Amino acid sequence: MRARELGVAGLGLALVLSLGQAFGQQTSEQKDAGQNPAPQTAPPAVPASAPASSTDKSKSAGGKTAAPPAGTSNDRLGGLLPNFLTLETGAKLPPLTVKQKFGVVARATFDPVQYPWWALLSGLDQAGNSDPALGQGWEGYGKRYGIVAADGTIENFMVSAVLPTLLHQDPRFYQSSKGGFLHRTGYAVTRIVINRGDSGRTEFNFSEIIGAGLAAAISTYSYHPKSTFISTPSNPHLFVPSDRTFLNTCSVWGTQISLDTMTIFIKEFWPDIRRAIRKKKN
């Protein structure tokens, strides 16, 4: 596992713990509210990741207010990372067109926040000296930045645009919000292998499984370093074997599936955290 993957996994674990704590606190508050009902009822809030037919709007990079494209959202995980394919509704919605699938993925992939995010991940790779053949210094960092950006871009388009288009599957995640913590955790985790088709029927998530595999293969066999010799203080002719192997491809594939599963889990509970934060601010 690369250093950046360990970093992302660590960040995800911290978010998981905070999500569980916040969800438990929210459940406790709901029980207290049931025992001691408030004299007044607050007006219902409009979900930030509701379908485009709702009144939800958010500010674009230029500061202008704009509604999200049809069937998507303007939500962001932690208020930063794009979460445009997550909807807080279980209702059947019209399928996204090919243009919409590619459009929303491009909007999320090339969002301004992605560039510093890639810079952080590249720094983790640099600190862990992943792919030693890339070297160190600014040249090595630049190469790692390009690889991180390419890996993220290819994986996003394969899983959420290319395969969903070819297989007529829905790339959106429909948050459950039903049941307790364990029930919702099970729902979220199984979404990595269970998906909706454009017809609205439940299907095996071929887009995720095959798309992540194709992305791993493209990454491994195209632009990752070949075997080479590098010079180190202890060994001026150190041989660095190539990562272009089937086993490494499977490792990258499995790691990506694991990270995507963690991301889906966070998406399931993020609306609860967002509402808790807004309630605290109010």
C-alpha cells in the first residue's frame, strides 16, 4: 500500500470514528426529544444533496448562486470535497444521460479543491518514497503529483462515467437514513457491490468492480515507473524492480475498492454530521 493510501485510510478512520460518535449523539438527542418534546417545531430543512428539482442551491467558484445539474447535488464532504453524486432520497429518479454522467464526473474531478488535495496526497507519497525510481526533490514530487492526478481522474471516469454509460447503470449513491447505525453501515458497505441500473432495478455493481480494475491496470501498465537502477548514499547502483506486475495491479485494485467502500460509508452518515453542525451553529 502506498503512503498516500495509508494517509487516506488514516483520515477515513478518523472520520469514521467521528461519524459514529456524532450519530450516537444524534440518536441520544432524538430519544431525549421524544421524552421531553419541544413546545415549537422548527421548519424542515432542505437537504443539501437533494435532487435538482428541490430549491437547494450553492455558490460556485465565482461566487454566483447556481442550482446543481438535474439529478445531482451541490453537496461537499466536510464542506470541501465534491459529493455531487450523492442524493438524500431513495426515490426512483430519471436516469442520467451520457452527457450528464460525464459532465458531473468532470465537474467533481476538476473542481478547484482537487488540486491541493492531490498535492497533499503527492506529499504523502514523497514522504514515504513510494515508487523510488521517481526520485526525490521537486522533480520527483512533480512526477508523483502527475501520477496522483492521473490515478484519481482515470478511476473517477471509469467508475462513474465510462462503465455506467456502457452498462446502463446509475453512478449515484442514494443515502438510506433508515434504521440504526449498524443497519445503515450494512447498507452503505454493500453498495460497493449493489447498484441501481438506469431502469431503477437493483443490479450488481459492475461499474465499480470492473471500472476500478480497469483503472488499476491502466495506471500500473502505462505511466508507473519501469524497473531501473537508482543511486542512494548506501548503494550507488540500487536495483528497483518494476511495479508493472499482475500482483501489483490486483493490490491497487483491492486498495481502491477498500477506499471506495470507506468513502461510501462516510457519504451515508455525512448528512447527519452536516445537520448536527448546522444545529450547533444555530
